[in-house]
Amino acid sequence: MSSKLLLRIAATLTFLHIIGHSIGTFTWKNPPTAAVGQVIKGMEDNHFDFMGRSVTLAAFFDGYGFTMILVLISVTLMLWFISAEGKSPFTIKLLTVLCVFLIGMGIVEFVYFFPLPGVLSSGAGICTLVARFRIKVV
């Protein structure tokens, strides 16, 4: 497989991750059970002061979800654009950073969340790693 194809596969995997993460971000307040509903209500109702403003854990949870969507969009676009560009020493460095980021994110997702996002991130990271070593610098 060419480095271009591998990077496009990695971009597609992160795009699928965006879709799943967006669904989770926009629906996490729909509780599957009454007990979970009570936890969500507690996260929304209990305010505390943090860095000069009154916040809730639900607001933090929303913010992290939206931030992660933006991060995944950025990574997807970088992988896609790099696949078209190519073969500079900077590209190698950027792919190395993206590879480490994606594999690290996959490990965190396996440990703290569930397998599907871990597989998507790790798969994208592995494709990026293989592509990184297939690129011949000009």
C-alpha cells in the first residue's frame, strides 16, 4: 500500500471517530437508566467556583466533548492534506507526532472508554506509522 492510501485510510478512521464522538457528545444526557439520570442531574445541578466562574461538571463534560470533536477534525484534515502533499522532512516529523498522538489516544480510549474508539484511533495511528516509514524524502 502506498503512503497516500495509508494516510487516507487513517483520515477515514478518524472521520468515523468524529461521527461516533459527535453522537456521544450530543446524546450523553439521555440516560439509559434512572440511576444514570440521577448522576447526570447531579452533574448539571451542582455548581462550584472554578477560576472565577460558577461551573458544573456537565458543562466541563460538554466542553471536553466539543473540544475533542475539533481535535479529531483537525487530525483528519491534517492526515488528508499530508497524504496529498508529501515528501519533505517536515512531513516525516509531523507524521511522527500524529502517530504518537493517535496511538496514545487509542490506549487512553481502551483504558477509560471502550474498544471501538480505541480501535479507530490505534488503527489510524498504525496506518500513519507505516505511511511515515514508506515516504521517501526528496
